[in-house]
Amino acid sequence: MNKLRRVFCPTPEEEREDFRNLAAIIRNNIKNRVCGTCVHYITVPGYHPGFVTGADEDCDTGRCPIATCEEYKLNPEELDNLHEAERLGWR
């Protein structure tokens, strides 16, 4: 029951901890140049019904979005996501 409470009704401290963890994940992905943080990465469209993973993911360069390539360029939105997660994690 405690796990459900944490997911649906976290305490302020748990919420801050979650945002700190999210910031660490984003920071690690940027450091390791993960494809999902690249400007060439094309995400799954939001119009898919239900829960879809891995469908229609693509790369503007024509490569498979699995490993980092020499054409990697950081998506500025990822920095915005990182700053927002850090802001919410330290308030």
C-alpha cells in the first residue's frame, strides 16, 4: 500500500527526491550522449492508442536510434528539462 501512496500521493520530500533522481537520469543521458537527447532523434508520435514503446522511433540521419553516432548534437530542450527537474528537486 505504501508504494501506491508514494506513486499517487507522494510527500513533498518524496516528490523532491523523485525530481532529483530525474535530474540525475537526464544528466547521465546527456553525458553518455544517448540518442533520445539528440536533435536528430524522432520520438514516438502522441497519437498512438494505448501504451506503445519503440514504435516509429527514428533518426533524421537515417540511422537506427540505438547507439551514439558522430552526428550527435544535444537537443536544447533536454537542457530545459534538466534545469526544470533540478529547480523542482531543490525547492
